[in-house]
Amino acid sequence: MCSVNEDEVQEVISSPPPLNLDQVCMKCNSEKAVTIARTKDPFCRACFDQYFTHRFRSTFGKSRLIRQGEEVLLAFSGGQSSRVLLHLVQEGLSEHAVKRLRFTPIIIYIDEGVVYGYASERQKSLLKEVSGIIAQTQFPGYFTKLEEVFTGARVWPISDAVLSAGSEQRSKLAAPDPTSSISQGEMPGEVKLKQLFDSLKSSTAKEDMLQSLRRQLLVDIAAKYFNTGKILVGDNATRLSVRLLGNIAQGRGGTIPLDTGFCDNRSDVMVLRPLREFPDSEIASYLTLHQLQSVDASSDHSLPGSSGHSIEGLTASFVHSLQSNFSSTVSTIFRTSDKLQLSEDLVHSGQCCPLCQAPCEESFNEEVFSHVSTSGNNKLLCYVSSHSIGCRLTARGTVHENILELLLKDDSGGSNEL
């Protein structure tokens, strides 16, 4: 039986696959190969760029979800995948592009320093690094803070001027300047966020909550400030393969198509994954060949106060271990997700989880489903199996009032939103 020793779990840093120096590009058969793609195919620089760009653009062409001239929110974390996504969009909109992309990007960065317990200097340093990268693209860029999920989802222009000027230069979209909270003390949103995560004891619950808050904040910002119905994220094939297995382990198999497919349409704002065809190794190759700078987030993968390793962390170590010995591991897992579809019962249920917004079965009983009840309101939490973990245990992991505040927020249409 396969197993993972928790003591051996380490952060996996992606790097390009090894290359035989004598190999020739398998496409042009003339130039010297500089990297490997699709597990064992050698490519020269020009052919690799053509291969990578074609696969990236084909994801948009197949879906036909983005209209000509439409504004799209691009979520930029500073990591390897989102850095590649930002560069591909920049190249696709440049003057020398053979066929320019159809949309207009707006860049958004979420500062999650409060959750990770970063000092103020660390937060400012990350913001400046991200600001420098976005400034090179000349795209409009904004940033927000994760605690804004409690206080109205405000955004600010991400520029060195705003970071240095403090309260003298404020965004027209919101006030006051969020960087002032770093030096003047914690804002109520920061206190709520800290208390919420402190009440979650397991690493799995913390990571689930972080993912739910991050997604809902992006959705709120897209709809509230930019009036767009599309968000681009940098999820790649390796990450989605890990998520697929992790979802199954947590009893979330029914919503795998939403969590790993190209389009996540569980809300009015769609989350699109244009890098879902690329594994970590190809992302790393693209970064190396184009000499792209990504934000050093090597310490961003451990949430303080957690007990033990998370399900997703253990799954990631397991998948990367298999991938190092069997190069088709990720592609095999990933292709399985393409064959899965939401059940008709879920599609037409009319019910959704108040934490992750995933659809839930309409027919239920109290022995099977978990409810959160307060002030006469019942909120349905996802996943039918009484043995599942998912949002049920995330909610049960805290009795803090902030979790109830999140669960009780409804939009005008009556759906359960954070």
C-alpha cells in the first residue's frame, strides 16, 4: 500500500526536467534542444515557445467564453504559475503578436500576510516586488488584503507611489490606505481574520478556509469594482491533479469538474484556468527560458498554528514522488478529471454550500447533512457523505462567531455567499 511519511514531507520546488546535451529538437530537427516537454520530447527555444503559446491560446479558443474587448480580472500571486500566466497574456497583447488576445486584463494581487503571520516589513517587501513585476507589463494593477472579505472587498492601485505615499495618495475606489494599517495597528478585519484562523486547529481546515476566502474575495472584487464576469487564475496540471486526489480524500468527488475544469461557473463570475494543460516542469522551463522573476514565496506554504500536515500537502508529496519515477503520473490523473461531469441532481439542486459555493444535493436529512443554525437561519453545508471532511469539518473546527458571520451573508438572489 502506498504511503507518505509525514517526517519526509518537504516543499516541492519545480525545476526544468533533465536534458541530454546531444539531443536535437524533435519538431524542427535542426536546432539544439534546450528543454523537455510532454515528459520526454526535446524542444529548441523557438519550437518550445510556439508549442507553449499554442496550447495556452487553444484553451480560450475551445471554450469561446471571452468576448472581444472584454475586461478580465487576472489573479496574480507572484508565484511561478501566475508569473507565467502574466507573461503569456503580456506577449499575447503585444504589437508583435501574430494574433492578439481578445480581452483586456486587469491585474489583482491579494496580500495574505495576516494569515501567514508576516511582519510588516515582509508584507511591504512582497508588495513592492509584486508592484515591480506588474509595472513592467503596463497593465492596470490593484491589490487588496484578504481581511477585506469581512470589510467590503476594497481594492487599491498597486504602485510604488501608493506604497510610499501612504494616506497622501489614496485609491478612488476605497479609503483609507490599507498600508497605513500595517504601521498604525490592526484593523477590525485583521482581528477577525486572525481569530478565525486561530480557531481552526488542523492544517487541512486552514487551507480549505484560505482557498474559500481567496476565491470569494476575487469574485466579489470582479463583480463589485470591475463589473467583469471572468477571472483568470494560474492553476496548472500538477496542482489540479493534487486537488483532484485531495478532493476525493475529503469526500468532494462530486464537485471535481468545478475544482479542476477550465471553467468554474459555480457563481455568476467564472473562474478560468488557462494553464491547466501544463505541468510544473513545463512551467519551470518557461520561466527559465524567459528569465522571468517570480516572488520568493518559499515560506508561504505553512500556516502558523497548524497541527500536523494537511491532506493536500501530503497528497502533493505523494504525487510529486510518483511523478519523479513515473513521468506520466500527472497526465494520467489530470486526464481522468476531464472525463468527470457534475451529476444532474447537483446541477439542478438549487442549493449551494455557504463556504465553497459548490452545489449540494437538494434531497437531504439531518442525519446526513451538517447545518449551522443561528438566529433561526439554517445553512446547508456541502457533501452528502457523513464521513466526508470538506466544509463540514472546516465549520465544525471552529465555534468562533466569525464563521457564522460568513455563513449568514446572503446576496440579493438568496444564494449563500461569504
